[in-house]
Amino acid sequence: METDVVRLTAVDLVLDGRGILHAVEFAVGVGQHWVILGPNGSGKTTILQIIAGYQWPTCGRVSVLGQVLGAVDVRELRREIGIVSTAITSRVPGGDTCLQVVMSGRFASLGLFYQRPTEEDAKRAQELLVQVGCGDLRDRAFGVLSAGERQRVMLARALMPSPRLLLLDEPTARLDIGGRESFFRALRDLVQEPSPGVADTSGITRSGGAAAEASTIAAMGGAVPEVSGVGLAAGLPQAYCRETTPPTVLFVTHHVEEVMPIFTHALLLRRGGVVAAGPVEETLTSEKVSAAYDLEIQVLRSGGRLWALPVDDEDA
């Protein structure tokens, strides 16, 4: 049994003859929250796709929540993973109410069709909306929300099945500063205290059927291999107990200023390879961030936040 929440070992990915990831290695321990940082095209989103089982590496070893990919049914594994992505947000039916959107997270479906949420589902969805600061949006159509409100509702949706792992793929992209900070406040509150209630996902098909599964795969931009194996019936390590701890967070961004105090560790990428990985204070230094972005950058720390300033040649 694996003891890390996530571990990638010597992971390579080649698509259409082009190397996407090269010898990627890092391990996420229990109680850690990671930011994955790097310029556009550095492989950040691809790593999340691999962790979620929507993309298969060319070589290497991947374990998630105590299970080795290739020896587990990834459909079972995804019951333990929540995802927030602008790609998924754009596919949510605009006419659905916010309550319906959040409840759809129980089934991993984009919309409620033949699924039948229970009164308990509705109660939990409302509690999650309150937790992310959107309690008054319960009956409002998703399509009329601001970009910031949509992403907070999607965060609540991702929390609906009480995931052990939360993958956030540039969730603050396209948000103004107010929307971004509101999202970060909701995320901070989430990791500092357990989410309300515990959803019982035993005995249900989280995918909501083949159509919902295909829709989610398309939104993540990946392809899923046919994998069989032991599944998760035997249970995961006690450290992953959803009743006692909030989910582990992996947050993708290319903005240094989005590295919040809640993040304990960082993975810094450049052109599909790892520049550095480890505690934030040791990883996001001026020297290492400059190497990742091919630009001389000074990383400043103020008020618990990080800020990146390009160094002008005249000031050097």
C-alpha cells in the first residue's frame, strides 16, 4: 500500500512524437497542499490529467490515494477526486440552477438528466454553497452568474462527493481581482476545516452513465485507457479518512501571486520537466523561478503572499 497521497516516479509522456513530460517526479504527503507553477506549455494541466486518470503516461509509475494506476479501476478512483477546471465550467448547462449544478457533482455529470438527487443531496449542496459564499445563489441560473461566482459554485460541486483529493486547474483564470480573492477565501476556509456533512457515495455510479463519463473526459481533454484491477473496495490508508480531514489540494497556475499561504509545497515546471519540487520557501526562490520562466525575476514576500517582479536590465 502506498503511503503518499500522490506520487509520480520517472513519468514521461510523448504525444504525436512530441515529448510533453520528461522524467517528472514528485510526491505529495498527507496534510500537504501543492501549487503547480510554470509558464504556459510547461505540462501543468497534463500532470493533473494523469493524476485524474484522463491521460496515460508513456512510461513511469503513478500512484494516487494509495493505489497504483494500472492496478486499479480508475472509475472507482475518480470517486475520490474532485476537479475544478474552466474547461468543465464552460460545459455546464447555463439554465441549471446553482443547486442543480452542485448536486450534479455527486454523479460526475454535467447536468441532471435521469439522475435523481435526494433531499439529503439538496441539503448538502446548499451547505456547500454557503461554505463557498454562494448560499444566496441557490435558485439562480448558472448562466447568469459572474465568472467568479461560477468558479465558486464549481468548487462546491467538486466537494459534493467528499473527495480526498481536489485538483484545481487554473480555476481563477479570467477572474478579476475581486473574483479571484473571493475564490481564494473559499479555498482557504475549505482546507482549514472539514466540509459540511459526508456524502455517502457507496453503491452509486459516480459517472452517471457512459454519456456523463465521456463528457467529463472530453472536458479534461484526455483519453482513458481500459484499466482493470483491484479497485478501492479494500479501502484506503486511514490518513485519507474524509470524515476527519479536508481534501488534499493540487492547484495549477502560472501566476506567482496566486501562491497563497495555504500551500505548503510547490512543483515548478519548465518545458515538461521539473525545475524544483518541495516546500514553498525552498522551491519558489528568485533563482529557481527565473530558471522556469527564462526571465530574470525577483520573488518578493509580503503579507504572506508572493510577488514576482521582472528585473529590468538597467536595474540589474
